Amino acid sequence: VRGLGRPGDVFIGFTTSGKSPNVLAALKAAREMGVVTIGFTGTAGATMKSVCDLMLIAPSPETAQIQQIHITAGHAICGIVERDLFKAPEK
């Protein structure tokens, strides 16, 4: 994050528990650099809100369900980014 992040970039951190030290440290570093921070977590992970500008909290305590929700949301976000950044020019 420190080597490549710039103000205005977006960093997304995934942690089902919301307690992964490496993810929390990366989110904190990104935020200190002016990078927009987004956290994906489960219901137990609300503690990470102090280092996130936006959070997606999967409404489940079950790891498998949390990960399925994160995968689905991640695919949706990638689709939107691809559509908006790489759409074919209008004729």
C-alpha cells in the first residue's frame, strides 16, 4: 500500500472476522495516505469501521456465507468498473 497507493486510489480489504492484523494495518496505512478505504467483513467485523470509509458487512456469523456474499459483491463491483472504464466508444 505504501509503495503504490496515492490519494484518490481505492483500497479494498477483506476479512471475515474484521480482526486480521495485516488487513487492518493495510487499511490504516491506506487511509493515512488519503486512499479511500473499503472493508468487506461479517457481522463480527464492525470493529474495523475506524479504518474504513465504507463497509460491506455480510449479515452472517458463518464464514462460508460471508465469503459467498463477498464473492458476489466483488464480481458486481468488477463488472461496474469494467463497464465504466473500458466501455466501447459510442458510434
